[in-house]
Amino acid sequence: MRLQRILAATATLCCLASLPACKEGGQPGAPAASPSPSTSTSAAAGTGPLAEAQQYLRQFANCDDLSDRPDDPRLPKGDFPKAGQWSVKELGVCSDKVRQGEIVIAVPGDMKQFQEGYKKYVLDRMDGGDGAYGLESRVLIGKGFVAFPTSTKTALALVRSDLRVLACNPGAPVPQGYKREKPLVEHCSLSDFVGSEDGSGSPNLETPQDPAGGGEKLGQPKTGSLGLPSAGSIAELRMLVGNSLDCEKHFSTAPDAVAIESIDYAPVVTGSGLDWGVTGRALCGEPAGAQRARNLSWLDTVVDMKLLQTRAKAAQLADYKDDGKLKETASRLLVGENIAVETNSPSSRRGLYQLQFLYLNCIPGFSAPSGYRLEKSKVEGCVLTNWEPDHPLD
């Protein structure tokens, strides 16, 4: 499983067991010899985009024996990426012998198209049952090129530059203290945080530690929390959710607007918000007028999170009891420390999970696959998670 999580420029952008550049434990195979003068390519000769990328990488890590030969044994034998896929125009590889790894370099013609291709691939893998895919991304986005270091130590060295890790698994953490930058596609992240299952990546000071010193598996702490978002007001919450919800143009805190329900969008909180522990409330989206309502969701500031979760649990179980599933029109409650969001849009929830909101799930017997967050809620019989078996983060 670890080999499947070390990304490189393969069809899975991963250092798979079939990748000759990686052996058991992520150790590299023998690097390719430098091209001879009679077979030198433009990359080896020091010209072109690959050579420019190598020059940049060498400021932060070793990048020796650069080659763009398609038969270089350090390159994966898979068919991805190659010219024309994810707009990749050129592909090369160099070696970081000091850190025992290779760096595959891809030069896309369109960086947004590349990021969209990677995001789709991650989500397809997750939908296929590999829920942990991409949690330890090694896709490093640069200016005009993408680097795929096979060694965690190399990745750590490279993120000291302007290269940033592209992560599109909604469960991939970006702990406090690390840079967060906006990628070219929604619901992904760019950061200088290098995740690693064995703890050799960037330190995550938010991860709860076992008092015995053994640590916790990243993503599913046995106790405590990996952190939840908070906000001091509805205005701050509106800014926090950003592009995840339709709050920028369509937003209201008026009591009559907040009380709106639609045939397509049912809130979690009904009646008086105070009866649910909610002190502030807002509506995002377009209420019904000349046409049906669109993109409705609700923002809440919470003074009593236990009360909110208690009442939400009762409503969820009552809905589930009817036919053994939750209504598609029913909103799910995603909570932070002192805030909550109610939405029935899976795509919106994916963005909220990236912000570290978690879904209150009270369905009996629920469990989450490895790699997803599964944390204790304020009420017995419920958990907080970013895994949705009914809506697999499409």
C-alpha cells in the first residue's frame, strides 16, 4: 500500500510495485547511465524546458543525469503521462542519489488541464475503492513544470522552493503553520506540507500523539481531533467557506430568508435556531422566485455544539428509519469547532472537507475506510467523518 502512495509520473502518478525506479520500501533501483554524446538529447545537452526545470530543482536537491529518453529505465513502464495526456508535452527524469530517489519531470502545455486531469484521476481511484489515494501526494507544481520525487526526503527538500504539493483527496490535511495556496482547480490544495504514512514527512503538530509515544495513524486518530475549523461570526464563516458554497452573490441573514425550505433543499435545523444551540444563521443560494430554488445551504454559528448534534442525530435517525436511507434532498450537517454548514450538495461538501469540516454520521454500524477521518462526536452513537458511502465524493 505504501508503494501505491508515493506519487511519480505513471498512469497512477504513483510509485507502484511495477515501477522499476522503486523497490520495496520506496528505495530506488539503479539509476540510468547518462546518455552518451552520440545519443544526447536536448535535455541532456542542457537546453529546453526540462533542462530549465533541472536548473531550478538543483537549487534545492540533487537532479543529476537528466534524460528525456523514452527508454530510460528510471521512467515508469506505464503509459501515463505522455505527450497529449493531461497536456504533457515533454517528460524526463533525473536522480537524487543523496536522498536515494528519482525526480520525474513533466512539462504540460496547459497547467490547468494537467491539474484537472490529476484531480479526476484521484477521484476516480477513490470512487473505485481506494479511499486513501492521494493522501500522501508527491505531485509538486512549479512554474511551467511538474516534479514527481519518489523520495520523501527529496520532496521535503523541494517544498523549500516555490514548488507546492497538489493534493486532491478531500481528506489530505494541511495543518496550521503550513502555506496554503490556491490551485487552478477547485476542491484541491497547494501547500508545502509533505504527508507521509511513516511519519518521515512534514511534522503535523495538530496530530494527536499517543501518550505512550507510539503516535497515531495519520487521518484517523484514536483520540482527540486532527482539528476543526472555527469562525467568530457569520461574516467570517461566509468568508471561510469561500467557493465551496453559493454565498458570494446569494446570501441573506434575514429571518424570513433563513426559514425558507424547498422541495429540493431541506435544512437540518428547523424552527428556532436557539432550540438547536444555534445563535446565528444565514442562507446561501437562490430562493424560489420565478423558478425553483437553486443551491440552497445554511450557515450556523453554534453556542451549544452538543445540543445541535443531539437534535441532528434524532432527525437523521428518523429520516433513516423510514426506508433505510437518507433523503437526497435532506441536508447533511458538517461541523467545525463552533460553526456548522447544512448542505445536500456532494460537490460542496467535498470543498468543505478540504477546509476540515466533518460530517455528523449517526447511522448504526457506520465505519470509514483507512485514510479517512473518523473522530468522536459530542453525542453517543455518532461519529465525525469525511467519508460518505452514499455519496462517494464525485
